Amino acid sequence: MYTNDGKLWIATGETPLYLRPEMANRHGLIAGATGTGKTISLKVMAETLSSAGTPVFMVDIKGDVCGIAKPGEENSHVTEQLEKCKVTDEFPFRDYPTVFWDVYGEKGIPVRTTVSHMGPTLLSRLLGLNPTQEGVLEITFRVADDKQLLLIDLKDLRSMLMYVSENAKEIQTQYGNVSSQSVGAITRALLSLENAGGDIFFGEPELDIRDWIRTTSNGAGVINVMDCVKLANQPLLYSTFLLWLLTDLYEILPEVGDLDKPRMAFFFDEAHMLFNDAPKALIEKIEQVIRLIRSKGVGIYFITQNPADIPDTILDQLGNRIQHALRAFTPSDQKAVKTAAQTFRANPAFDTEEAIMVLGTGEALVSFLDEDGAPSVVQRAFILPPQSFMGPCGDDVREKIVNGSELELKYKDAVDNRSAYEVLEEAREAEEKAEAEAEAEKERLKQEKEAEKERIAQEKEEARQEREAIRKKHEEEREHDRRERELKKKFSMVTKVTNSAFNTIGREIGHKLLRGFFGNLKW
């Protein structure tokens, strides 16, 4: 609860316990077993920072954090907690300026990023790639950058992988070896990511995180609630999203040094998801971001069941701590309790390890950084109740807030801008068209050649036929001449025979006539 004198009142032990605003960017941890009050501590800290003018981002894993957008209600539990916290003044219930977000766009404004913005390192973790496959993915990104091809959504990356595979021989000399097996493995992993919602998460318009760093007209920090009920069922996508968020935030914000209050505060529930099965290189990157981002004026708070869920190198960076009860049913549980107790600066008034196991709901061990940045002595205290609603806000409240936000108009509709997929498809289509035209030209030339052959053959045939006709004509003429000669010859012979016959007949007739005249005038 934000007090009139500018203090961030979070809990009450022997005295009120305040989170110093100038130390709120030194990060923090809220830990405890299920049902011990972690969500209450989360909401109280978020509300208090918002009232102080610090924008807040918080993930809603169970669907109950959204009640921060609705005024709280007095009940016996709240009244009892207020008495334990020694709140004597009026405790006003109120709502807080809230914007709802959702990667899937179902219970809030859609959250998107681009493949290029995610980068090959985070994407490799998201896809579960081995070092060889990660190297191929890095080559793919490098080729895309050199060719000025934008990788916005998954189909862009898929097209780029296809391009790299098809041109592996040319790419190998400049960038390194690209095996078809690795490309195939990455492509299959992309399909799994797509089924998990990656096709929705990657796209445009891309989220501008500066839209989360906003205050209202009266100076209150806007609380951005990310609905992660569905997203939490995809642990890899959830953890990668959170890591992308931190990395992007670190890259875009300028150095500001020490501020009187954080520029922004992030609360990450189920923080163990961020670190489970994470390779060493990735843990080192998270550690680097956590260590350096506080100079950007950003405070990071992890919420988890056990401090052991957080790697030691990162746990060391979390100065402000609220530890709710832990149960010690097994030897490993007892070890976890002992480890958690050792992270606090001991209080001689009680045994920290024993206290952790007997804390009630809404009660916690609290240690905030003092004015010198050193952890204060741990206090056993009761956490203030939230001023907002304890449970879910209801779909009607959520829908009204979402529809009334100007950011809904900015991010609601996905836009498919020209990127690697379109460029490569156009190039592929142009290549196919050129190949088709070349093939058509080849076919045309072939047909022309065949037609020319047919024409020449026809001309030869016609010439042959003409020669044959001339030959036949000549033969016919020769035959005709031969026949004429034969006829003439036969006619000449007949004429001679006829003439001879006639001459003989004439002589015979003459003789007969003469014998008749000079003989007896008889035949």
C-alpha cells in the first residue's frame, strides 16, 4: 500500500516493513509453497508500485491476478489480516489501471514479436536444437541479414531454410556447411512450434515494449497483466517469451543510473519454467540481463515455490525477498528449507529455518534492502491484503477494459507485410516463369527445327517427285517416239507389202485381161 509520505508499505512485523522505492530496481524474490499467499504478496507489491507511479508487468498463470482491475471487497479474512497488519486508518478498496495482454489474443490484446527480433539463440532454445542445428539456424539468419530479407513469421523462416538448403554449395564457402539433415530437423521443430501457437506469436504488428511503460493522467503506473493460463501449458514457449521480453527490454532502454523509483517492474510467476533444462550459455545470458538491467531502472521479481528453483548466480542478484511457508515432508524438502533460511540475514529473535515451516497463510519472512543496499535483518511479518479484488475479475470486466484500450486498435489485427517469404516466393515464381519461358522457347526452337526439317524434306520430296515426273515424261516421250518409230516401221513394211501385192495383182489382172482380148476374149 502506498502511503501519503511516499513509502511502499508491504507488510507488518514488529513494525511496518517498507520497500524502499530507490531500491526496488534491485530485483526480488517471492517464494513459498502452494496456497501460502504468494499471489497476495505479488498483488500487494504490484499495487504499491503502481500507486507510486511505476508501470508494472505481471503474468497471470492461474487466472486470478486479473482481479487487480476490480475493486476489492471487505470480508472476514481481509478484516483479520488488516488487524494483524495494524492498519488503523481507513483501508480503501480500489481497482488499478490495467491493460490485459495475451499471446493467443483470446483474453487480451495480442502480443507478437518477429523471428528476426527473437534471434537465433533464443529460437534455438525454443526449438530444442542441438549445437549443429543451431549453427545452421545462425547461418540462415546471417544469410537473411546479408540479403536484406526480413524474417517476420514462421513461414519466412521456413522459406529461408529452404533457400539455404537449395543453395548449400554456394553458401558453404562463405558461411559454413549446411546439411539437409539439419535443415530437415529445424523444419520439423518449426512445425511443433507452430502447433504450440508460434504461428500466432510470430508476426506483425510487433509489440513495442515502450507501450508497457505508461502512466495515467494522475501519475499511476499502468499494470500490464499477461494472461498465461494457456501459455503455461507450453513451458518452452512461456520461458522463451519471458527471456525475449527481458532481452528486448534491456536493449531498448537507455542507461539511467540510480532513480528515486523504478522505471518499470516485472513480476514473473512460476519462474522455475524459465530455468528448467536451460543450457549453461542461456543461464549466463539471463544472469547478464538481470545484473545489468537494473541500471536501466527496471526491477525484476521472480515468484516460485522454492528459492532453489533459481540458479545461485541469479539468486544472488535478488535483494528484496518475501519467503512464505515451505513444507518439509521429505529429506529434500528439509534441505530446501535449510537453503532458503540461509539466504536471509539472521534475526536473533527467532530461528529462521523453523519459522519457514510454521508460517501461516498471508504470513512471511521479509527482508528488503536498506538505504545502503544491504539486506535488512529478516522479519516475520504479515503481508497487507490487496486493495483490489482477490479472485478473477470476470470476463465482462476484462472485455470492457480490452475493448476500451487504444492499444487494442494498434495490435488487434495481424498484418502480413512483405518479407522473406514473399520475396523468395516471387523470386521462385520468376525463376519458374523464366524456366517455363526457356522451356517454351526451347520447345519453339525445337518445333521450328522440326518444321524446317519437314520443309526441307518436303522440298526434297517435291524435287524428287518433280524429277520423277520429268523422268517419267521423258520415258513416256521416249516410249512414244519408240512406238511411233515402230508404227512407222510397221507402216512402211505394210506399205511395201501392200504395194507389192497390188503390183502383183495388177500384173495378174493385166495378164488375164490381155489373154482375154488377144486370146479368146475370155478370162
